Amino acid sequence: MTTTRTERAPGASVKELTLRGVILGGVITLIFTAANVYLGLKVGLTFATAIPAAVISMSILRYFANHSVVENNIVQTIASAAGTLSAIIFVLPGLIMIGFWTGFPYWETVAVCAIGGLLGVMYSIPLRRALVTGSDLPYPEGVAAAEVLKVGDSEVGAEENRGGMRMIVVGSLAAAGFSLLASLKVLSSSVAGAFRIGSGATMYGASLSMALIGVGHLVGIGVGIAMLIGLVISYFVLLPVQTWGSLPSGDLLDSVGGVFKDDVRLIGAGAIAVAAVWTLLTLIVPIVRGIVESLASARERRGGGEVDITERDIPIQWVGLSVLVAMIPIGWLLWDFLQGTTLAHKSGGMVAVSVIFVLVIGLVVAAVCGYMAGLIGSSNSPISGVGIVVVLLAAVLLKLTHGTGDAIVMTAYTLFTAAVVFGVATISNDNLQDLKTGQLVGATPWKQQVALIIGVGFGAIIIPPVLGLMNTAFGFEGAPNAKADALSAPQAGLMSTLAKGVFGNDLDWSKIWLGVAIGAAVILVDEILKRTTTKLRVPPLAVGMGMYLPMAVTLIIPVGAFIGRAYDKWAERDAGDASRKKRLGILMATGLIVGESLYGVVFAGIVAGSGKDEPLALPFIPAGYGDWAELVGVIVFALIVVWLYRYVRTTASKPYDGPPVTSEL
């Protein structure tokens, strides 16, 4: 897939980084970050905020004079950076779960979020040239956000604007409508079950998510097939083997689900780890090239040369200085964390090791997370898998250099160190997606990078009080103060368990190494295909993600990819403007993501305000309707998807005489 950015007219002056945009981005940030923190702690998932923020921004800024598509881009950049930073909740609650913290110290938590996020922005700047401008990665959410911004821009041809916006609106209404029916309990938005295979068993599941159909359409068939391969490995090979002859009595689905969570996901994490290392090795040359080009651009600007406005990053020397200076407050935070503990006398050596770890692993994590976001999108990138790898690496490094010591303190210090790196991971996972959007709408990179820093600041300020509120109101499962309706915080629980396992010498490393071996085999197959075929590829990270993520997420993305491929084939066969027809398909898929995301924000607010898990459930729905609800959900889901694509084909088949489109797919 190739894309072309929206060009600015020579000498054109447009508003981009404005005070009103920063204020609007900050307000949206407060709402989206709070919703993301709640949902992440409740169910272990967060939603991407870029597209909903873009839609809201366009709806508001259109009433102001001289608004522009790049100003709207700044608003969504600020909001998406802060919303994504909320994923740090996948680590920090672990400190309460193990009993080390009783609450979230405000300034300490703010500092961890802000410094980790700042490093994420800085590390992603030299990656922009390597992974955005010099890459064919699809960046599904980045492309979708750009399409939303361009269609909403008054400079686009009126007919194309109306037709494209109609596709977004139709897709959004369909996705939001289906989600509403699920909230009313008229139908189920998921299907799950388990069955035996010999002496073992496996499970099946699907999240009936319109947004995942849209993501699949945008990422393409290659990633979809790779994820399907990973799914087959986990659910039809590993799960039956891991459960063979060891199934307890009781609910089969719960038993198999426990094996997947405790064993198979560890294998998937190992596959992601080796794929991540390999990805980094393949990116070293383009990363170095990007840094060299950034230095050349800075020299050219200092020498009075003219650099295209869409290629101006924050100067690389300022990036390097910012990274090094950031190590000072990181070192102080880590040192202060150990004071008053049984390991305070070891703080000097432990802090030195940890600072080097953050400096080096931070860059690795930024590159890997940026690549994953480009491959599959920010919201579906297995950021928690990266967090697992980071926690394991930090724990092993500290154990090798300073022994086990006080296991609880060592575990807590490991989680705190990993939280800084996780801040890098979450932001780089989002930043390159935003920078892709900026590239497609003709934004100025350095202004967008400043907006990213501002977004990190907004997120760092709001995350601690929301975390504190959740801890006070509910608590976390397994924590000393947990209440009956405690939040599960599944990723934080898993990461704290892994860290304790390393220091307690009871972690099953065989699962990790099995995943590494599987990942290495996939890398070998991919390299052979790359050298012997022109089109066939099996991206190792995508296979690892397919192994690690629940089938509920994994299965629907390939379905969307196959549907999108079929639609594109029709567009290429049918007479007329194929690029316009493909673009309308992309806009409809974008609408699916927009609608479900916006509904998620609204529903999260209703849940938080009512204090009920299912505030919209209709009281007259019978208790035994569950199985029928799944069947009804599958039928309605399929019918809506079929109708949507028929509607797009009918609309796309109508002749169009407007201006040329700005994307070629």
C-alpha cells in the first residue's frame, strides 16, 4: 500500500500549533484518559483515542475562523498521546497488589508517567524517518485518522467530502448501534466455548467487534494471515498439548482459559520477545540512516538551507540531550524509591544498573512498539506482551547483579523500573501512528512532536488521581484492601506474578524458551519466503501477536482482512475509478473504528457514573437467554457487515466527477 500526503500550497500559511488547539486537546484528554484508566483496570483493554479526538476536534473547531486540517491534527495528537499513556496502569497497580504501596503517591506517579512518556517521544523522533516516511507499514489507525481529518477538511472537494463523510457516518452508526444492542443485552457481543481434543482441550472465542473488522480491512491480508497462523499454533497445538491428561473437573472453559492465561501466553510472550529482537536487528540500518538524515537536516537548516516543512523534526542534538538529561530525574526517582527499605544500602549499584537498562532497553522498546503499531495499529498492539518481556528482563538483570535480597522489595523495584520503560513503550506505540497521520495531512513534524510532549504532560497530571480513585473505590484483586467488586487489573497482576517468580525461583522458564524456539522458526520461514517469493511473507511479530492475544481479538482481525481483500479485488475488477472505490471502503472501515471508540467513551462514562457493570441492561431479558444471545449476536453481526459492504459497493459504483482523491491504495 502506498500513500501520498496532502501537499500545502506554496507560501500557504495555516494555523497548526495553536493555544485553542492545546486547550481543546487537554479537555478531550481529561475525559478519554479517565475512561481508559477505568476500562483498562476493569477488563484489561484500552481504546485508541486518536480518531474520536479527531472527530470531536473537527466538530468544535469548525465554528472558529481559520481552522485547518493540521490544527485538528494537533488536537488529536495531544489527546491520543495522553490517552495512550494511560496504559501505564498495566504495571503500576502491581505495587499495590504485592502490598508495597497502599496508594499512588501523586508526584512520584506523575514523574514516572511524565519522564517515561517524554523518553517515548524523544526515542520516536529518529524512528520517524525509518518507520514512517521510509516504510511500507500500513499504520491502520494513523491512515484512518488522516482520512477522517481530510474528509472533514473544507479544502477537499465538496462532493468527495460529503460522500466520504457519509461512509464514515454510516460505519460509525452501524458500529455504535451494534455496541448499544450488546449493552442492552438484546444480543451478545462475544462468543466463547471450549471442547475436548483427545485427553486435552481447547477453546474458541470471538469478539463481535465492528472496530476489529475495520482494523482487519486496514492492516491487510498479509498481517491477517500471519495472525491466523499464530492463533492456530496457540489454540490447536499448544493448548491441547498443555492440557493433555491434566484437565480438572468443573467448568471446561474456565479450566482451558486458565491454562491459556498462565502457560500459553507465556509461550506467546517468548515468541514476541525473539521476534522483537529480530525486528530491532532489521531496523538498525534504517534507524541509523534516520539519525544521519536528521543530523544532515539540522546542519542544512543551520547553514541557511531550506528544508521542507513536512520534514522538520525537533533537532536531533536536542533529542539526544533531552534523553541524557532525563536520566538524572530517573536516577533520583529510583534512588528515592529504595530509601527506607531493606535494600537501601544497595541503592547506588541498583540505580546505576537500572538507569543503563532504561537508556538501552527504552530505545529497543520504542523501535519494536513503533513497528508493531505500524503493523497492526496502536489499540491492537500487544503492549502488555512487551511489558512482560521488560519485567522479565529487568528482574533477571537485577537478580544477576544484586541477588534476590528481600523478594517483595526486589519485585516492587523491578515493577517501578519497568514502569518507566513501559511509559516509553506506550508513547512510542502511539507516536509513530500520530506521525503517520501528520505525514498524510501535511503536518510539521516538530510541531506535532511538541504536541506529543504536551499530551504526555496532560496525561501524567490526570492519571494518578484517577488511579487513586479506583483504588479507594474498588481496590485491585489480590491486594490487601481489595473489595468484593475489586478491579481485576489483569496485566498488572500477571507482571507482578512474573517478577515474584523470578526472585522466588519458581518461574517456568521452559514456556518462555519454547516460545523463543517457535518464534525463531517463524523468522526462518519468513526469511526463506522473502528470498524465494515476491509476495508471500509471514511477519514474525504478527505471528507472535496471534499466539499471545486472546482468540476473541485475534480471530476477527483476519476476518476483516479477508473481507477487505475481497472488496479491493472487486474495486480493481469493476470499471471506473478503482482508487476512489478503495478509498470509500477505507472510510467505511474507519467509521467502524470511530463509532465503536466513541460509544466506548460514552458507555465508560455511564458505567463510572452509575457504579454498575451493566447499567443499560434491559430488566425483562430472561436469565437463560445467554446462549441464544450469542447466536443472535453472530447473525446480526454478520448481517450488518454484509449490508455495509453492499452499501459501499453500491455507492462506489455511482459515477463521480469531482476532484481527484488524495490517497492511492
